[in-house]
Amino acid sequence: MDKEAELLLSQMNCLEEDFFALSEDVKSSYDRVISSIDNFSEDVKKIDKEFESLTHLKREDYPFIIFCAGLQAFRQYFVTDFKERLTNQQAAKEVKGDKKERSVRNKTRYYCSIEKIVTNPVPFDTLEHDENIKTGISGSNHRTTCLGHYPELGYVFGTANIMTSTITKKEGLANIQTYHVKTEAITRDYHYKKTGVTVSRTSDKDFIYSKAHTSKMFEHCYNRIKDNPKKGIPALIAALAKEHEHLRSDEKSKQSLPFPFLSFTPEMAEALRDYGLDYINVKTIGKQAAYSYFVNLITEIIYYAYHIGKELQNVKKANDVKIDSIVKVRLRKIINVANVISTSTNLAVVIVGIFTGNSDLIRKLDIGGELVTTRNLSSSADFMIKVKEQYILSEMNKINLKV
């Protein structure tokens, strides 16, 4: 046999060996696939059971549940509850103390001195007006009509009103009207039913006496600061402080202030107020949500610190410490259980308050906390599903490699 035939025979033998080896590999892979398919359902159930066992709350997790639920309960009943509304006089005294205000304005248009800014009441509380002027402002609607009482717009319009002794009201969506305010000696008759005596009393009160221009009001404020900054800027600061003080006083009263940002018209502001959506309630709900989130965050930090401390005992370097997804899932469960406990008990307490007529218990309703709990439950469900899918996929790959 010549060399070419021997070489050809050798190549054929190699090809035959490669073919049989490839056949064995294909058969082995086929067997693994068949085995994986046959046992797929059982393997998934087994891995799922392992995952539930790993993420099941352990004895060491319960103190964190008690800690989180306890903090949530403390904040619900002592920190972020709906406070009892005060009368206008009580609210003013709480903010302003014993400081007295007295109306002393003259007819100088678009101007109020710094001294009078400090000592006069705010002009947008004025209800008295000339008979020839129909302002539509009353004691029941002046909070929703006068822009000086709006939480977000008050620092603009209210401050300008204070600097210029004016009052600006809103009609409908875009119609804004401004009036001049002065001090008048107003006489009123007071009738006493018990004695049948009628007594006339005269006192100085703010009085709307003519229409003004809103654009001129801002123009005079601007020119006052531009022409004489040494006096204009202190006047602006005093007016801003006066506006801030008045808003703080009014927000705690029974009428409170209009719903911020959504009160596009006085009618909408009044409608929202009738449904309980006014400034102080919205502020309380926001505080409830913020504090609830903060309590959950504190619990997370302490829980992670606890597990990091445990891991540090088993590693040589701090960089080797890792918080796996199993710990994160258990933490989500801790937060959810604690929030559900605090929210459900809070609702139970409020229901008891409703049926017993106990307003003190009803004011403990934790609306902001309930919103945070609902959001956490929703986001946690998606998070746990993703972690579970990744865990099952990882474990199935390990099984397939072993087969």
C-alpha cells in the first residue's frame, strides 16, 4: 500500500472517531434535554419551595417588624394626626402671641410705610366696602377669593397687597381685580337681647373705597425697591414676613387656606374645601406619607447594618461583604408586614371612633401612611417576582449542567 492510501485511511479513521465522539455528545445532550423536560415541573416546584424557605421570615426578623410597626403607630397617634382646628382668634394668638394689630391707614395710594406694615392687619382680610363698590367678598369666602390667602400665590399678591394697602381678588379662572384699602371710623349698632338695649359703637376698621390696577400695584412695589433700595428692600422683607406670619396663622383655623396649586377658581377652592381638601389637610397627609417613608427607611438601614455585621464575621475584607437578593426579599416582607399591621390597626381605631362618635380617634386616620403602604405592596410584588424568576433560572441552569 502506497503512502497516499495510508494517509487517506488514517484520515478516514480519524473522521470515524470524531463522528462517534460527536454522536456521543449529541446523544448526551439529547438525554440531558429529555431529562430536563421530563423533570422540569418537579425541578421548578423544588426550586420554588427552596426559594420560599430561604425568603421565609425568620425569628431574627420579628424584632424588626415590631420596631417598624411600633414607630409607625407612634407617629400615627402622636405626630402626624389631624390636629383640632382653632378659631381665628386662637390661631392668631398661637402664631402671633399677644401682639396687637390696629388699622391706621391713610389714602396714600399704592404705599404703606414699614411701621404700618408691621402694626396694621393685612389688607386682604378687609370685608367692609363702599356701597358703590360690589366686591363680592364676605367672611365666608374671603379665604378662597382673595389671592393673599393662597399658599403659593400669597407670597406674590399678598406681599404686594401689604406693601401698597390693597386687596386683590380672583373671579373665575383669569379675572383678577384689585381695590384700594384705607382706615375708616365705622359705627355699628349692637343689640343685647337680655336687656333690650341697643348700643352704637365706633371703631377704626379697614375699608375698601375704590378700584385699583393690579399692574400698577406691582409697578409701585418695583419702583419703591429700585428708587430707594435702603428703604424699599426692608419694606419688602417686612411685607414677606407679614404674609408668612398670616398664612401660618390662617392655615390652622377652621377655614384654613385653599388647596394649593389646584384651586384655579374660587368656586373650585370652595368645592375642594367642602370635601375636606384644604391646605392644612393636604399638608398633614403629605407629612404622614413622608414620615411613613422615613420610618421604613430607618428600618431598612438598621436591617442592612445587622446583616452586614453578620457577614463581616465570615469575610477577611469589608469589600467582600455582599447583600444578596434573598435578604432584600425578606426586608421587603418585613416592611410590608409592619406597614399592614400599623395601617389595619389604625383603620380599626378610626372605625371605632366613627361608631362611638369620638372625634379624637377619627383625627388619627393615617391617609398618607395608607398610600405609602399600598405603593409598597404593589412595588414589592413586582420586585419579588423578578427576584424569584432570576433565582429559578439560575438554579435550573445549575441542574442542567449537572445532568
